[in-house]
Amino acid sequence: MDIHLLREPGGVELAERIRELVKDPKLRIGGRAEALLYAAARAELVEQALLPLLASGSSVLLDRYVDSSLAYQGAARGLGIEEVFAINSFATNGLTPDRTLLLRLDAAEARQRMGGRGEATDRLEAEDDAFFVATARAYDQLAAAEPERFRVLDATLGPDDLLASALVALGDLIPA
């Protein structure tokens, strides 16, 4: 089976450039502009990479997608889940994932891991704890609304155990 790993925002040239913008801690970006930038990056990724890969019969593992914008911009930025869903539905032409893995980790542990990566804090990572609590709550609500698509994994597990959990959660989608 041909499997490709892509990230979001990113994965294609324009989306990588947008990634640099939205992560830049020196920039102030309003919530609406942020949501539109993510949707633009996503539109390019879908058009230039996802659709061609899927049309060729490949499978794609994508680090983040529309649910991230629903949680971050729709909920935590207060723009509204429905509103952010609408612009992303347009951007992706309605392309939805077969499965979404939600790695559940409490905000304090997530913050500690971000600090331990040895990278500079990006614009979103600099947000306060209330922002991340709102984001986590939104992810949980999205998962509860679509239990057939979401699989919630315990991200406190060690890397090998978490990978094993992810493979089990994807098992019905991976041909034997």
C-alpha cells in the first residue's frame, strides 16, 4: 500500500509559506485572517497534493486538517464552528478524512512537551492556558459528534504504545 505523510499547514510550497506566516511570533494576526490563511493553505494542499494522491490510489496520513481550524479558530478564537467549517468546506471542496486520530493530552503536559522540543515558541504556542483549554474542549465535542470517524488516543502513552494504539485505530482502513 502506498502511504504518504503530509503536514498542515504545509505540504506544498504556498502552504509552507503560509505556515511561516501563521507561526511567526512577531506577527499579530486577527482571528478572521488567521482562519482564512489556514483555509488558503489547506485549499492548496488539497488541490496540489491530496486530490492527486487520492486519485492515484494512495493513502494519506495528514498531520492536522479542518478539525484543527474548527477547534483553534472556530472555538478558541470565538469565530464560530459553523462559520469556520463553511470556509474550510469551500477550501477543501468538501473533502473529509476517513478517520481522525485525536491525541488526548492535558494542557499542562502538552505545554511541558512544547517547551522540551528545543524550538522557539511559535505564535499559537504562546497563547494562554484558557486558549488551549477551549481548544481541547472543542476537540472533545467534535469527537463526540462524530464517533464513527474519530478515535481518541491516550497521548500520555510512550511512543511505541501510542503508535500501536494508532495502528489499531486505523486497522480497518489498512488492507491486510
